[in-house]
Amino acid sequence: MCSSDLSAHRVLGPEHTAIIDQPSMGGEDFSVYLDHAPGALLRLGCGISGAESTFLHSSMFDIDERAIGFGARILLRAALVLSADMRRSARKE
């Protein structure tokens, strides 16, 4: 489990997170970044609960803006965990 997985668990709770083990045809070019540096792709649910489901790029899509705060908290926690890991590694050298 990488730091973004752990961070999502800590922020949202494990019952609100899932690791997607299978490849996805989501259309992201994120793998190009991973050719140059380690990383992780985070998919953050942002649809409004109870609303009719639409595609993200549909003119009918409406975002639940609370997702922005959750995403920011997950990324912040991941950055802090990675920073602490880097400090620990530097002390060992």
C-alpha cells in the first residue's frame, strides 16, 4: 500500500476507499509521468449523492464541491507522509 492509499484511509476511512487492481481505460496519460518518477493516481468520487449519474465531461454533470476539500486533505496527508519517509531515509544514510 502506498502513502496515497494510507492517506485516503486516514482521511475518509477504509470503508470509503477502494484500491482498483485492474487497469482502467479512463483516458488519463498519467502513465507517462510514471515513466519518469514514482507516483499514484487518485480517483476521487465527486458526484452528488442521490443525483442521476452522468459522465464527468457531460454538460449535465454537477460536482459535489465537498469532494475538493477531501481531495486536498488526502494530498496534504500523502505529502506529509512522503516527507517524513524521506527524512527517515536521509537519516539512515
